Amino acid sequence: MTLRTIDSLGQLGGKRVIVRCDLNVPLQDGQITDDGRVRASLPTIKALIEQGARVVIVSHLGRPKGAPEAKYSLAPVAVRLGELLGADVAFATDTVGASAQAAVAALADGEVVVLENLRFNAGETAKDDAERGAFATELSALGDVLVSDGFGVVHRKQASVFDLAGIVPSAAGLLIAAELEVLDRLTEKPEAPYTVVLGGSKVSDKLGVIGHLLPRVNSLLIGGGMAYTFLAAQGHKVGASLLETDQIETVRGYLLEAERLGVKIVLPTDIVVASKFGADAELAVTPADAIEDTPFGASGLGLDIGPESGAAFADIIRSSKTVFWNGPMGVFELAPFAEGTRAVAGALTEVDGLSVVGGGDSAAAVRILGFTDDQFGHISTGGGASLEFLEGKRLPGLEVLGWQ
């Protein structure tokens, strides 16, 4: 693996270092509900502070439409970062305007400023190369070098991730280096037995990774909303459960390919079916091939894998040496449908080998369900980026840093 690291930038004391973090944290009523991505950014930020760099942190949050929206402000993130660093962290109320310019100019060696949400400027995510490049040029005026450390966005060709790295000297931060080291272990001679657990809502989001990993894994466990397309591909009725009918034939192809390769694709054998989507719904646990045989009939919704499936998945996970998990087993945000995800998460904490939680909803789930980061081998900060890496896709935010 080739990648430019911070060391390649030389001595950074006194220099303005733009750090592209991924501080896209969940907020509720202006409060951070999961600060995992902030904490994951700390090693790089602290290393730069110790060198005496003037640290200029840039990030996005949410999906604003290229203009300021108060609910997407990074102000609460700047406060939390200051608490975690035990130091004052300045905050600029714009991205490249008067506030950002003044805040950066006021930095002393070893001090930190967070600029407002990059996506408040339409140039950050513009499809037009010139518009994106123009915004990157404005950003470049605020720093001498770039340390790219937002792993969750390296699959995006965006101004702060891609274009800026071609304007000023650039290198990967410690978080990106750590993420790539783990993902490399998942793709290059992983220790067997190797199990991949996939969940989440849409099978179409995971087709690429299924196809790329099938020849490399021993077991593929399928839960979450995507399981119903697999069950339908086997000829089972799934009621009103999430179903991608246009993917059924593709899934049948993967089932046949897995059989040819000797890979076990393990589907739920029982399902928690609900009368409606809600924590107060009536529930029934039913065999996976009898979803419509509950009192709810064809209107029943599968919202979690059942206890038998959870136990079976957990047994396979615990007996593995390498496990990658991306996507919850059910609607874990609602207590009645959290047990399948809890069973998978708990089993990952018992793996005698490498256990990787693949970011996104999976990372949120383990924290919401009361697990701690140190119970797992690695919790990725980038769900989409992790999946695209495992699909073998080119990631522009890494290629511009010399990654091969």
C-alpha cells in the first residue's frame, strides 16, 4: 500500500495545516448524540498540535443544499472538540469568508479553529470541475498544506477531498492510514474462517461488495431489509417487507455462484414480523418461509431477524477469525426490533481475531445498544467508503494522496 503520510510534509511547526476531517455526527436538538467521529479525529489533530502547527479543521455535516442552514452548523462540534482536547477551539461562522480568514489569521502555533460546514458552499459538492476547483482554490488560501483525514468521504470527488489535495502539498492523516491498514487485512489474505455480515435496508447498495467478496469469504450472513430480497429469490413470500423486485434475479445469481464456490450464504430462519412500522406494533415471530402466515397476513412487515437466526449468526461469528459487519439486522432504533443487531454486535466482541464494524448505521447501533469502541477490533468511520474499498473501486480521495 502506497500512501503519502504526514511525515512527507516535513516539519509543520508554525505552518497553517488544513485538516479535512469527517465530523458528520448525528445531532438532536443541537446536541451531538454520537461523538465517535470526533474522537476518531483526535490522534491526527493532537499530533499536529504537538508539532506546533496552526490547525484549520474543515468538514461537512448533513446534506445542506449549498447554502447555510442553522441545523447543520458545526458549532456544536467545535465545542465538543474543545472539550475532548481540553483546549480552546475557535469557530469561524463561514467557510472561506471574512470570519474564516480572520480566525485563521489569529491562530498561534498549536491552536485550532473549526470552519463552518463546507457544504454551505455549493462548490464543495459541485459536479462541475471548474466550480469545485474554484472553491478549492479559495480554501487553499487558508492553509499551507492539507492533511486529509476524513475517511468517510474519500470515495467522493469533492473540493476539500480531491481538488484541494492537488493545489497544496497533501498527505493522509493517521485515521485514514489506520482505516486502510484494517481494510487491507480484510482483502489481502484474511485469516480464515472469514465471515462477512451484511444488513441494512437495500440489497442494491451491497451488490458490488457481495460480488467482490464472494470468492474471498467462507460465510456470508444476510440480515436487515436486504434479507427479504434473498428470501424472495428462494421463492418465499415476504408480505409487506422491504423488497427490491428488480434485484431478485441478480440475487439468485449470487446464490448459485456461492454454491459453486463453496461459500455459505446464511439467511434468517425466523423473522420478527410486525403489524405496522412502530415500537407499539403487534409482533409475531415466524419461520422465514411463513411470513404471510401470521395474523397480519400479506400486510405483515419483517423488521428484525428472529432469536433463532440471531443465535445461529452469533455462533458463526464467534467461530470466525476475521469478521466484517456492515448494516443492522433490523430496525434497531426501535427496541422491539433491536435484538438481532444486539446478537451480532455481542458476538463480534467475542471474536478471537479481527472484528470490524463497518461504519454507518452499524457503528451507531453498537453505541446505542451500549457497547464500547474498545470491545471491537476496529470501528470504521466510513460505511460507504469501506464498502467501496471492499468492492475494489477506485477512491478519488485516496488516489490523489498517492494510494495504489
